[in-house]
Amino acid sequence: MYKLNKIKDFEYLTFPIFDGYDELFHCFTTRKGGVSKGDFESMNLGFNTGDDEEDVRENYYILSECLNINLEDIVKTFQSHTDNIRYVTEEDKGRVMKKAKYTDIDGLYTDRKNIALMSFHADCNAVFFYDPVKKIIGLSHAGWKGTMTNITGKMIKALKDLGSNPSNLKAAISPSLGQCCFEVDKDVADMFINTDIKYKDFMIKKGEKYHFDLWGINKYNIIREGMKEENIEVAGMCTKCRNDLFFSHRGQKGKRGLMSGIIMMK
């Protein structure tokens, strides 16, 4: 489930699973409400996409104004389709318009207030985590490689190291490629199955192609780390099918902008 929100022309999603926690802010942006043009129309948050950098900067200013987020409070991922995660502090803030101080980080987590974790997406899952008991947040960029190697499970283990009980955690899985559109060849299908034979339960064969349910695999990986199924919410929207609302790497043949997942404790 999800809720589509709109401030002026800026549209973003929130997840009802996090309702009632006044100390928590979260969202998943759409492609609506920015100033970028062409393939990047219009709320592109990616500096490395080929878009005009001044347009991207203006998009960040619009996001900041609409969501009442100080850009200096943002800590962003440096994604390379890994399962690497990083604990962040105030020292990592203030680089949203600059290159991060680290590389190859696809997940972030913290127990500090006023740190806005930010990830980037154009078909891949954003997986949000919140522990309302211990006050800990996490955010994973789970592309097919990170999903296969279980970045979400590794995130939960990291949260446990900070004192979380997985049964208290709440999680939400963003829009991404649905099983309808995540089509791979046999070599990639074999990689999934060789990683975990249970992944075969989330696969459908259509002719010579294989379709995997990445939402289901991420949910499976979360549950086996001790989370309750009723504490997991899945948006269930395919970014390629809804290319009107979301950027899609596959749908736009690589010429696309980037959306963001954001989560922060106030």
C-alpha cells in the first residue's frame, strides 16, 4: 500500500505502515514537480544522469521547500549495486550537492536525529526500515544484485547490532520493476537460484526468459531475519508500467532521471 501526496506540482509517496510516528519523516519521490526536461522530466535528483546540473540543483531546492528538509541534513548513498551498508553520523552530512566521502555504499542506517538518509532509484527497490522502540532508521537500495545477495537481511543484522529486535521493525518496499517487467536470461536466473534455491519460488518462466518477483524476494529475506510479515508494506507499483509517474531505466532504455527514497527522525 501507499499514499500519493502532492504539494504544488511536487508528487511523492508515503507508506501507511509508518503512520502515527510523528518523529519520523519518509517519502519516495516521483518524476513529477521539477524543472528538468526531456528524458529527465521533471523531478530528476541524479547529477550523474546527463541532465543539466543547474536543473538538478533547482530540483533539490524544490524538494527542500516542499518537504521542509534542510539539504545540509541529507546523507546520500554512493550506489554501485553492492550489498554494502554504512552507519552514518553528523560528520557525513552536508554533501548532497557534492561527491560522498565513501564509495560502493548501497545502504545507510543511523540512530541519530536530523539525519535524512537518501537513496536513488529508477527501477530498483528502496527498502525503508524503522525501529520505533530503539529509534533507528535504515534505507537500502536493493537492485537485482543487492536483492539477490540479500542487502535487506544484512541491514536488519546491522540494526540488531544497534539493539533492534527485528519483531519491532517496520519496513516498506517502494515501487520498482514488477515481476511483469523484470525479465532476465537463464544466466541471471541461475545466479539467483545458485545463491538461494528458495528464490526459485519467486520465478516464472516465459518462453526463454525468466521473470523474478523482487518485491517477494526482499520480503522473504526480511521475514527470515525475524521481522513480522504484518510489519512489511509493499507499494506494489511497477516503475516501467507507470513510466508516467516514475523514471524507469528499462522503460526509457537508460535515458532517465533518478527518484529518491528519504527517511529521517526528527
